[in-house]
Amino acid sequence: MKQLMSGNEAIARGAWEADVVVAAGYPGTPSTEILENFAGYPKAYAEWAPNEKVALDVVVGAAYAGRRAMAVMKHVGLNVASDSLFYASTTGVEAGLVIIGVDDPGQHSSQNEQDSRRYGKFARIPCIEPSDSQEAKDMVAVALNISEQFDTPVLLRSTTRISHSSALVNLGEQMHVPPTLNRFPRNPAKYHVAPLYSRKRRSIVEERINLLCEFAETFPYNLVEWRSENTSDERAQLGIVTCGVAYQYAKEVFPESPILRLGMTYPIPPALVREFASKVERLIVIEELDPFLEEEIHLLGIPVEGKSIFPKVGELNPRIVRRSAMQVGLLPASANEPVCALDKPPVPARRPTLCPGCPHRGVFQVLSKLDLVVAGDIGCYCLASEPPLSALHTQGCMGAGIGQAHGAAKAGIGEPMVAVIGDSTFFHAGIPALLNVAYNQSNVIVIILDNRATAMTGHQQHPGTGFTLQMQESPAIELESLVRALGIERVTTVDPYQVWDVEKILREFMRADGPSVLIAQRECARLPRAREQWVVLEVAPEKCRGCARCFSIGCPAILKSDELDKETQRPKAVIDSLQCVGCEVCAWVCPWGAISFRDQVEGAHDE
Amino acid sequence: MSSDTTRTYDFLLAGIGGQGTILASNVLAEVGLAVGFDAKKAEVHGLSQLGGSVNTHVRWNYERVYSPLIALGEADYLVAFEKAEALRYAEFLRLGGKAIINDQVVLPLTVTSGGEAYPTDEQVKAVYAKLSDDVHFVPGIQIAKELGNAKVANVVALGALSNFLPAPKKVWLAVIEACVPQKFVELNQQAFQRGRKVSAEW
């Protein structure tokens, strides 16, 4: 049976077909749908871990126990898990262990571009890369087989374009892979990495890479495609080495040139590459992000070009590949080059913004009003840096904001330091940072923006929601007691829709000595239970003076009316009934009482 | 109805989060597969907040589709579900390609509370006039509202597109049935038929 599947859906299917017993990860675009889909297969076990390092340790444990296992994360999550990646490389496994790492060339939704293939080389584990959904599915089983054959974790690297593109996939049956062990191995010489044991493993790991190089020579996903025109002994003018989605662009842009497509990008097969190179006049590499294959080929002593032609920064596409090739004369300058610089008026930007009714908006409105400096974190609230709120001043990585605020306070910056962090991000990497604030005591104000979900990636569950990935009930970790247990004495929970309360508490915190934590708790307005309480607020046009205070909160539901205020000659506000959910933040900030509160609207409807 | 088996059919669909751009591209890709093409679909969007710009690439080819992305200036068909988005992605349309633009305006925050201007219909038309004389505005939102649900404007536009593709109506209706939740099937099929009627007169 064939089915249209995204790369992520295909990886999930592949894991199920390959009899993965335990899967774990942490949500992160563009990888999130893999675990969500896998969790839906019959008898599959999948869990959201608090962070990627924990997820990797969980699946390492399952693989030590002789059951096939899969960890899923985005590229920056792999950074978090990297410590575990290295010990797992040293120890090897009892049953197959695959780590799905999804890179984001072009930074569609990430804080950086990074090339995770380097983790393959860095941690001395094989890295394989699919070029479409079919391979994404099939390569999960391939990775697990390699893992078992060579006693190593395997990195299956995808990218946004593979993960979020859909193509036809041939579905297979689920295979049954019996556990390799009945009891957990008592084998510290292999699974205990104290130097007395792990020194002996060092040479085993290096030898493993040598064996994998040999394996790669005949690995069926390392494909040489000669075109019909150049089957003779005559050397082809141009030969292309490529991998991942770039293979598809190469096929489209260079239909006549021979291609070596590497399905295993670490380690590369030396003899195969040499042989291919010897049959072409000019060897080029088309790959996204780093010159990874280019460097590996250079190390074999083979002349090759890559990043001198194609960009290192951003996502590739057929047009970029074609234009880059044309600029260096690899392709003739095309007469029918499409319109590229269309003369057109500026198109208004649609920057991502906090949604109407977002519980974070009121908090940032107050932070903006109090002109506080705010260290941010990873989540929807990172959008508060944009005008008109402009109330967020740093963003690093998961959990970074609290440490940054603490450090600035210790440096004697002389103004109150605030850190904001979401609930899921707090569980992920905020706990040790807040523990540090309690331990080393600084006047930092930490605001936990608790919207009861991992909202930005699509409302996934987390330890505070009371449900697991597979919607089993679980104990909901209560934030206020957790924060107190970490040693923070001044903790207050507030409803962020009560903007005046937020302001009052923050003003108290600013006067206090020592650390304070505000838990701003209200579920994301897009969650089903919140939707049930949606109410549309109204502006009384006779009271609105066109002062634009309500525009300063950056709510997409507040529009400029066609009607101008007679005195100020500025447009009055009007509320878009299709967007407003009734959070009242605009009503709180309106100095003229022109915007109704919920009870006024509901009252009016009752009459 | 053209059915040249040597050409590719490259579609760019542009809209904003919540307009059903991805659903429309799912239907389009499935219809292509159902009538015997190879098909690929790529979703291009950034952070998943409401109201962001979303575009999808759908490609059909009788032999094999390689790249999931269409190159700039190479879309045979451009379907925009919102007028500013039509302007944003205009460069994707090949010279002489067909553009179907849903007559809907969704003001971005940069216009409602910022200083940026929303393009006029004349500006959108002038830009497209440089690319093609096969450019059509569809009253998708009006038809959708007549049907009782503004959200099916995307399927009205898809209906308008369907008249120009080598796939019979019954295939479209069956794919729509398979792609949308049961209780919305009839509504979506009606929207599709209304869109088909609109473009029958072009």
C-alpha cells in the first residue's frame, strides 16, 4: 500500500515497522510530529521527556536492556543531549539505538543553523541521511540494523525540507524483533565509563569507524548514478557528490551529470569516492549548510569544490543551485531566467505575534510599562521582543534566561533583572538555573509564564499538565511547591489577565531583597478549555478618543476604525469580532473606559 | 482541460495560518496521485503562531518529482488565499502562468497598529499584469459566507483551479471527502462546486 507521507510521518512509520519498543524526545520544530505520530501506532510506547538529554538516556537504557529504541529531537536538542551521545558512543548497545536529529537550514523556526552531521564525526557514530519520505521510513530500520551490527548508536539526520515535505511511501508490515536479552547486562567493562574501563573502549570505537568505512563502500544507499550519455570510458565533464534533499535539487538542475548520492554521510566510503572522482573531470559537492562532505573528500586528497560555488548559509533550493552553478560557468547562462526582481510595492510583513488572548500579553505590557530589562527564553513569549511591546531583550537557548539575569545582577548592573521562562522550558532547563539563583542569591525576578502546555510547538503535554504524550493521566507537577522546594521563599501565583495584580506584585518584587518568582498561570487561549470561555469585547465609539494606548499591547484583534476622533483627528479603535477572545488586557489599559470588560459584555447579552 | 503528459504541474499556494492552505495542498497532492501523477508537497512556514504567512508547494509529474520545492518564477499555477499574500509570492508565477486570487483581506498587525500600508487591488493587479494575462480574482470569502462558513474560502479557490487540471470532478470530490472531517464534507464539496462554477465562465 502506498500513502502520501511527510518525512516525519514516514520516520514514525519506519520506527513502528522496525519494532522500536521505547521512543522518547522533546518537542521542537521541525521534529515534533515524529513522536506524536509514532505514539499513535498500536502498542507503541513513546514519551515526552523533560529535555533531550533525559530522552536520550531513557532510550539508551532501553537499548542496553536489549530492546530497539529511538530518540527524537531537533538540532539544538541534540546539543542538550550531546553529553549522553558521547558516552553512548563509547559503550555501544545491546539492541538497535537510533537518534533522529532534525536540522533547520534556513532557520524557519530555530535560533541557529547548525550541521548535525558533525556530531556523527565528533562522537564517532555513523550518520545516515534520507533524500525523501520513502527513505526516511526505510532508513529507520537500516539505522537499527547498523546499530546492532556495529554496536553503536546511529544518527539519522533529517532536515526541515525532508521532514516537512510529503511524498509517496510504500508501507510495509511490522517486523518482530525479539529482545536480545532477558535480563539487564551485568557488564561494567562495557557499560561503565570510568577510565579504567572506557580507555579500553577507545580503540574499539576507532576500529568501529574503520569497519564502518568498509561497510559504506557497499552500503546500498550510497548510489552512483551514471547517465546514459556517459556510459562509455570517456570521462564525464562534471561529477556531483550530494546527500539529503540536495540530491533532489542536483537531479533537477543537472539532469545530464553523473551523481554520487551518499546515504551515509559519516563515514564516507573512500574507495567509492575515489573511483567516482577518477571518472569525472571536475568534482563538486552540493550539500546544505557546512562543507562537511567537501572536507571529508579533501581529507582523502581528492580535489573537490563545493562551498566556493554554493552558499553555506541558509536553505538550498533548485533556483539557488542553478544560479550558483551559472555564476561559475557550470551551466550556460539561461536566456529564460525567470523574473527575479519584480518591481512591486512593499508587502506588509506578517511577523509572528502573540495570539489574541495570549496570557503572556498582560505580563509584557506591565514589563514594558515599568521599563524593565528582561532576559528571555525559548517559547512563544520570545515574540514579545517585537514592537509595540518591545519587552524582551535577550534570547539564548532553553533555560538560558535565568542564568543570564543572575549573572548580570552579580555583575552589579544596578537595575532590577527580570527573567521570563515558559512552563515547559522551566521543566526542561530552568530548574537548575533557578536552583542556582536560590543557592547564590541574587535580586533576580523570575517570571514563569505557565500557560499549561508546550504551546509553541503545538500544545504538547509536559510534566505540569497531568497527562503524558499518550494521554495517560499522570501526577501534575505543581510549580509553586517546586519553586519553594528549590529554596525560593518569595513566590506568588497570579492570573496574568489581572494586569493590575501583575503590576502590583512586580512593584513589590522590585523593592524586595533577594530572589522572587512570579508564576503567571493561565492556560493558552488556543487550548480547548480556554476556547469555551471566549467572549468578544467591544469598543464604545463615543468614549474612544483615538489615544492608541490599546494599540500598544500588540493585539491582532484591535484594529483602526475608519472613524476619526473629532478632537485628536486620530483613528478610533475597533475590535475584530472574529479574533477577540476577551482577555481584557486592552480594557485594563484603556484610560477612557471605552473598552468593555467581560462582565459588561456578558451582562449586556443577558438583558 | 490540458493533459500534456510531458510537462510538470507546479502549484504554489499562499495564505496565512488558519486559512486552510495546508488542507488545500493536501487535497491537491492527493488528486494528483489519484489520477496517476507522482506528487510531492512542501510546507514552508516559520513559527506556528496564528496569522503568519504560510505557503505550500505542490508538484505533479507523470514520471517523477524530484525537488519538493518549486523554483522562483516556475509555478504554473499560483493560488493565493489572501491578497497581500498574492503580492508577496507573485515572483513564483512563471510568465504566462495562471493565478487565482481569493478576494480576501486579512490585515497584519504591522498595518492595524503599525505604519505599514496594505496594498490596493490596483497594485496587486498591476504587478500580476507584468507576469500574465491569466489572472483571476475569485469571490471566495463571499461564497464561503453564503455557504455559512468563511473557512471554506480555500476550497472555493481550489474548485476554481480544478477546471484547468486533468482530473475529473468525481476524483476531487472523493479526495475532499477523504481529507476533511466527516461533518464538514458536504460543506467543502459545495464550496468546491461553487468555485468550479466561477471559473467555468473564464
